[in-house]
Amino acid sequence: MKRILVAEDDRTTRLLLAGALKRAGFSVETAIDGAVALRQLRKKKFDLLLTDIWMPRMTGIELLARLKKEKSPPRVVVMTSDDTPETLLRAVREQAYHYVTKPVQAAALIELIRDALAAHPTAQPIEVLSARPDWVELLVPCEPGAAERVHSFLIRLKADLPDETRELVAQAFRELLNNAIEWGGRMDPNQKVRISYLRAKRMLLYRIADPGTGFRFEGLKHAALQNPPDQPWGHMNERDAKGLRPGGFGILMVKAMVDELLYNEAQNEVVFVKYLDK
């Protein structure tokens, strides 16, 4: 049975979370703040820590920083109602595995925790190269689930934008990052994709650089982008022949979602732009 420690200073929230996790089949203990949580983590081994950010005596961010010095720290899922860029980026820098916004929905949280616990035990951390709210730069391991982990942080940097804009940018970002991880990094967690997110007054800009050798559009017979106008589903036969998963519409959809989509010569780096004042 997986063991989870819940660090939360609000008694009602703490009990509700503990009860939901126990009903889901987890062994659960609780702590009223980061200082108590750290003592418990040093006494017992836990598979996952679910922690609030703002707690008395020791915050969740301070707890994360302390855990980096421990020999076998658990994975950490951060939960908070504070979605300011500074808090989000500090959580990423201190190697939080995932991030959820309060109030927490129990069913969604349990699903997220199960995914976190199912991830490879040696899953690589996301490295932070720049943590300015207007310029974020990350190194992301090429492993399953990495795109969703990054997305859980970056989507909240755009909280002031209209929902439609946020969703379009999020879909485009996930598609291109998953392509970089799957095709450029070959799902090798030792390989890294470099991501840059720039926020200006009138635009959002993303740059995704993968470790692969690149590709040519004319060779993408398994992608809908190459279909003749009268054969919109022609690429599906190619995917079936190669044993690829259903899909192939990614780049075509991204082009419809963003305002600019640019590749470098080797096509192992891509930049997309979304203008904010059209």
C-alpha cells in the first residue's frame, strides 16, 4: 500500500483530503505544517508528499528546499490557491513533481496522485534555467507524462488571459512538446527538451528545442499535413502500415491554433507565437 503524507494547516481541508485518499486505498498520515511534515518524513518512508504552500513555521516551498538535501525524498505534489508566477516558479525550481490549484477536487487529485506514483522511480526532475515571470526556460526530460507536468505549471502563468486563448495555447504547446519528447528525444529520459516561454505585452512566444536530428515535412507521410486536399484521411493508411498510434493531425491543428509557427533549418527547433491584441 502506497504511503502518503498530507501537510496542510487547515484542519477541515486536512481531514477531507486524508479521508478521500484513505477511501481510495492509500495509507495516509497528516501534518499541520512543514516543520511537522519534515520530522515525519525523516522518521518514516513515504511514497508521496501532498503539501500546501502557505503554512506556519515552515512553508511548502521551504519544505521542498529541505527535502532536496535528503537521501530519498518522496515525490511532491504542491497544492495552493496562490497561483502568482513567483510562487509557481519557486515550486518548479525546488523540484515539485506536480501542481494543483485549491480548492482541490478529490477525484482529480486522486487520479493525479496515481499517475505520479506510477511514474518511473528514477523520473528526472525538470530543470529551471530561468524563472522570470516574463521569461521561463526549462530543461524537460523526454519521458511519458513530462508534458503534463510542465503544463500544470505554465498554464497558470497565463491566468489573466481569456479562457479560449489559454486553451488554444495549451493545446498547441502540449502537441509540440509531446512531438519533441516522442520523436526528437525518443522517449529517453536521459535526453532533454529545452523550452522557453516569453510573455510580452502583445504576444506569447514558445520555443521548443529537442535533442533529435530533425525531420523534413516531405517525409511525414504519416501526418495529415501532407495529405492531398481530396484525401484528408490518407495518412491513416501510412500510420497503420507503420504500427503507429491513431492521430497525425497535430501539426495541422497547431497551425490553426497559433498565429506564427516557425521551424529552424534542421526542424528540431520550433517557435510559435500567439498575438494578444488581434
